[in-house]
Amino acid sequence: MTNPERPHDQLIHVQTPWESLEVTVEANRNKIVVAIIITILLIAVYTIVSWVSNSANDEESNRWISLSFIQQPGPLQEFAKNNFTTYQATIAKVEAARVLLGVGMTNYGSNNSEIKKEATNNLEKAIELYSEVINDAKLMPELKAQALLNAGKAHEAMRRFDKAKDYFTQASAMEVKTGSGVLAAKYLKNLQETQPDMVGFYKNFE
């Protein structure tokens, strides 16, 4: 019996890993190019955002440092003007108003007409600055209550008792959350009880 004819031996080529990779890349060339482009864009965006964030943090820090060295009302107001969109500008206005209020109330009782006139101007400017910040969304509740309270004090010093009570009332509405609100409630109660006497008291400084 003759043996059936055996087929010729055939060589089987097994692809190497590199050859497989080459085939895969060739088949998905467009997708890979798109993926590379997207990756590069993401890296670029991340780099830019990180740089902007770091720069913003540096600017924020520098503003706080600059503000810490300013103590006089004029420079504080100038700082606020130059940085008007920032939280530091709001704080600068609050601090300028505080200084003006203190000087104004100290000198308001002076018998010297020039000193009293300057004191009045200081009190008016303090009220103006406080009025600018009380509706600022960036202002913390404690500082807002303090601004309302101090504006009320300025009005009271100038015998505008109705306006003073209005500011004290607004501040006292925040007494649950703020210390200045608690203090404002006491000022309001005291003014309501002693307003007639206060009118007579302030007449001594006319």
C-alpha cells in the first residue's frame, strides 16, 4: 500500500511583538494621532491653569503684605482704589473708615471750629466708606455688622438719631451670628431709652 501523498511542509510565520504593534498602529493611525493631540492639549491647559493659579496666589499674598504696612486713611483709600475688585480693597475701606471714625469722634467735641469741621468731615467720610462695604458680598458677617454698628455711631455723634437707630437695628439683626450685632443691640436699646437726654448732652458741644 502506498502512503498517501504528504503535503509539502509549510513554514508558519509568527509575528514578533514589534510587528504586532506596527500592524495595530497602522490600523488605528488616525485614532492615535487624535489621542496624541488631545493629550498635548490637556497638558498645555493644565500647565497654563497651574501657572495662572500660582501667579494669582502670589498676587493675593503680595496685596495682603502691602496692605499690612498701610495705616493712614488716605493711603488706605488709595490702595482700595487701585485694587478695587479685590477683597483686600474692601478691608482697606473698612480700616480707613475705622481710623476716620476714631479721629472724628475724638475731636468732634472740640471747641475749635476748624478741628470740629475736620472731625465732621472724618465722620462723614467714615459713613461713606462703611456704606460702600456693607452690601459687599465678599464682606464677612462680623465685619458687616461692625460696619453697620460704626456707621450708626457716627450718625449718633452728629445727632442723627433716627439714622443711628436704623444702622443699629440692621446690625442687631445679626446678633445671633456676630459679636458686633450683640453690641449693636445694646446701643440701640440705650439710644431708644436715652434719646431725649442725648439731645441735651450733644447741645453742650454746639
